[in-house]
Amino acid sequence: MTSLYEQDFYAWSNEQVSLLRAGKLGEADIANIIEEIESMGRSERRELVNRLVVLLLHLLKWRFQPALRGNSWRLSIKEQRIRLASHLADNPSLKSKLDEAILQAYRLAAIEAERETGLSESSFPSDCPFSFEQLMDDSFWPAQE
């Protein structure tokens, strides 16, 4: 028999909220509640990495294709800085995962930058050339070296 969790997640979640609010822990679907809470945590970390990827991609393009700099890249950089700051304010414990997230995000951003720019992989540094402070600094706009 298929459980409500598998049939109708929305109905299941409302039912679980009602049970938890009523203090009926014995009737709650604890195993699936735990799974959903763990999934939410992973989702917040993925959001951090995804925001970093977009920011790093546009900073790389800004640095390595100065002739193509435009309002779209500038606004994307500004937007991602705001979204990252907001995400970290909502999830301050993610700050302890920043080094790992930046490492993962940079690897993905470099691949995307290679795809979008047509530049070779060797055109981009093998390690992230930007500190987190630079990534979040509204006055930081990388120049081509």
C-alpha cells in the first residue's frame, strides 16, 4: 500500500504539522520527517554552491573577457552578492562550509566559463583566484592581469 507521503506530499506534510503541533509524536511519521529535514539542509547547501557558481562565472567572464563587459554581467554580479548575503544571513551555519562550497563552485564555474567564453581551460586559474571577501565586496571588479 502506498503511504500518504508517497501519494500526496502536501497532504502528508500538513498532517505531520498537525500531529506535531498536537504533541502526538507517536502518530507522526518520524522516519520521513527526519528524511525531509535532512533534505532541507542539503538543499540550503546546494543553494549556496549554486549562487557561488553564478557569481564566480560572471566574475571570471568579467576578468577574462573585458571587451564584452556589460550591464548584464554587472547586474548579475550585484544580484548574486545580495542573494548570497541574504542566504548566509538566513543560514549562518553555512559560513563554516564556505571553503568547501567555493572550491566546488569554482570548479563548476570554470567549466561553464570555458563553455560560454570559448577560452581554453588553461586560460582560467586552476584554483579560485578570489577570496570570499572579494566575492562579496561591492567595490571588487576583477581586472585582467
